[in-house]
Amino acid sequence: MTQAPPQTFLHIGCGPKHKDQTTRGFNAEAWTELRFDIDESVKPDLIGTMTDMSAVADASVDAIFSSHNIEHLYPHEVALALKEFLRVLKPDGFLVVTCPDLQSVCKLIAEDKLTEPAYTAPAGPIAPIDILYGHRPAMARGNLYMAHRCGFTEKVLIGTLRAHGFQMIASKARPAAFDLWAIASKSVRTEDEMRTLAAAHFPK
């Protein structure tokens, strides 16, 4: 039996991470990773920004993985980035995107816990102010790529993806993790197909 050729996913804003730090679905032999970042020091395959992905050909990737990148854009740039995502995806391609959940973060802020640790990450304690505006220690070291310039609730993320051309969307909010996940398909899919994608790519 002839094996199907690997599918390619574009790992947007990869930083130092690789395929094994994406999703269960992408961390498989069936997928080839193409790493894309603005920062040359992380040695990506391709260099560029979400609003100018000219290094990536039209309709050339089967999927996109974007983890905690979209909040680094100014609000007016989000439409440009999503247009670029759609351009590089194949007709039946899909996007997996995750970003902070402002609704759960603002609940802590309403409790006057702006600078109190919400959880501890490998990089150290993370407070609501870090989730809202960017990781303070990284920015203090000069990495201003870490600054956050916009944000989303689940409703706003779904609406934004739909308004900019994605046909089908499955989403998940994780209040305990202060994040949102969405899978957005460039083409129309069945509900069962979207559930299958969600099962493969959403965290358990």
C-alpha cells in the first residue's frame, strides 16, 4: 500500500518551539512542520510577520498552528493577518489558534488581583497583567515582541474568524488555563468533521 504524502502545517510565531510542542494532532508522522517567526534567533524555516507572510506561497499549506501570537497584533492588524492565513491555506485547509481569554483574566482583575500570580509557567509566575499586556520579565530583557496589543473573548474570537472568511469554527474556552482555542476551516465541513479536528487538536 502506498502511503499518503505528509501534510504540511505552518507553525506561526514558533519561537523556540517545535512540532512536539504544538498539538497531539500535529505531533504525528502524517504532518510536516514548517516553522515561521519574526525572530531570526529562533532559527525558523521562514522569516516574516503575520501581516506579511510573503515568504509563504498561496494555497501551499494544509493547516496553520498559531499559539499566543494574535494578541501581539494591533486590533486593525488582525484582519490583515487572517487574510494572510486564508491566502496560504489550501482550499480545504484549517487554522488552529489559541490566545488568552480576557473574560477569565478580567475576572481576576475585578477581584483586584492584577499583579498576583494566576499560575506558574516554565518561565515563572504569571499574573493577569502579564496575560493582558505581555510577559513583563521577557520585555524587561528587551524582547518587546512579547508585548500584547489586543485581546479576545470566546465570542469575539469566533466572530472575528467568521467575519474574515473562515467558514466553520469550533471553539473552547478554558477558564482555569486563561486561554481560548479555536479551529477555523477555510471550507465548509460537517459538524462531525469539526468534532474530529477538535478532538485531535484541542487540549484535553
